[in-house]
Amino acid sequence: MLHERAGKIWIDGRFVESADANIHVLTHTLHYGSGVFEGERAYEGVIFKMQEHHERFHASAAMLGFAIPYSVDEINRATQEVLRINNLKDAYIRPVAWHGSEALSVSTSHNSVHVAIAAWEWGSYFKSDDGQVPGIRLMWSDWVRPAPNMGPVHAKANGQYITGTLGKNKAEKNGYNDALMLDYRGYVAECTGANIFMVKDGVLITPTADCFLNGITRQTIMDIARTMGTTVVEKRIMPDELAQADEVFITGTAVEVQPISEIGTQKFSSGPVTQKIAAAYGKLVRGTAYV
Ligand code: PMP
């Protein structure tokens, strides 16, 4: 159990034992989803894109109308300290900011802001027992990504994850690994915790991130592809076009570069472009040249 793991969690500037890292049941964010968070990975002790994650942490809070009470530099230092104190080298890191329990109304005007940073060892998200990363199966979600005026769609805000949770629960119940969502217009959007790419005739195509999280991994993958001389196109993609893809993969800090073998009734193979990009990403995150 994650909460039973030994180790220390940073909360509001001090370290507490994981077993004592508790908050009150009247915490505003537990009731109204008024928090933001990050998901980061460290490779061989170095946090990949740490600055970008912590800038996004601040930006997400700003989109929800509050300020993280620690600067990006302070969060950088605290995060590195979390790894050091827990003796972690290859880890997943979870900073989270929430509103406290001083008052329980829909507004957060009377609630303090708190920050915690936890980290733990976490291997590949979808890795099988033999260590391979096989293609995974996606189920189309019943839920769609909302329009930008229906929520703070570009924030990594915890309240927004409920449709992801519903979609992924249903997918898992039906033997799939994850759910793929359309957006409010019917275009392909993203998975519950990852962005999506398709390869067609050697060109890398990904949905324009105009109503969902523009993932740090998504941006990194586009940079890698361009550096390797692959044409990258960001555009609106209808499900029919996705069905014609030669290869499909998803990207995210947790999933890294994950080939897709099925979307609903459509089947795909993990082809050469996905493999090349996955290998390059694996090198980049460990600070090794990939071209
Ligand atoms: N979309 C959603 C909904 C996510 O939760 C994530 C994971 N943060 C992503 C996309 C991918 O983002 P990143 O590459 O920054 O991890």
C-alpha cells in the first residue's frame, strides 16, 4: 500500500514520517477539488524537466486563482531534498497543493494553502512481469474533454480528474488499460493521464492542445522528433483519421512513451517510429545524447 510505505514526506516546509502525513477530513480540497498537483520522474537521481514541472505547478494554481506559498526555486530545492532524504534515485514525485480546513464553503476565501511533496520508487506504468513494455489497449471513453470555458482545462487541477477516473475505471472493468477521450467537438483529445500521437506515412501527428493539458512529455517528444528530422504536425484529428494510423503511442511523465496496440476495435502495431522515439526519450531523460 502506497500510504504504508516508509519514508518521509515534505509538508509545508518540514519533513514528516509518511505514516503521520495526514490532513483533516474537513479539508476544502477533499470536498470541492480545489487543488493542483504535479507528476515528475527522477532518473538516476536527476529530476527530468524539474523547472518546467514546478513552473506548471505555479501556473496551475494561478489558473485556479491561488498562489503556491513557495517559489519555484524553493519547490525545486524541497523536491531534491525529498529524493535525498528518502535515498531515491529512480522515482516518481508528487507535489500537491490544497486548501485547508478552516472553513467549508464553496469559495476558498477563508482557507489556507498547503503544499506536500512525496516520492516513491515506481517503474514503468504498464510494464509486464517480464519487464517488457508491450502495446496497451485503449477503450473510448463516454466522457469528453470540456471546452476551455467549462473549466480550467490547461491546469493540472485535481478536480478535473473525475472524468478520467470514470473513464479509466470503466476501461479497466472491460479489460482495457486506459481510456481515450474525445473533446467537446468530437476531435481526439487525450488519455486519462497522457497525450496521444499517431504516425502516418512517417509523419508524427498529435492533437492541438487547445482544451487539455499540453504535457511536458508531449512537448519533449515533438522536440525529439523534429531534432531527428521527423515532420511533426499539430492539428485536429477525427477518430476516423486515427483509425488510419500506422502507429499510435501515448506520452506522459508516468507512462513515458507507451505504444498502443488497440483502440476499441482498431488494432495497431508498435512500429519503427514509436520505437525510435521511445529509445530517444529513454536516453534524453538520463542525460544521454540521442542523435
Ligand atoms: N494529460 C493528462 C490528463 C495528464 O494527467 C498528464 C500527466 N501529467 C498528461 C496529459 C501528460 O503530461 P506530462 O507529459 O506533463 O506528464
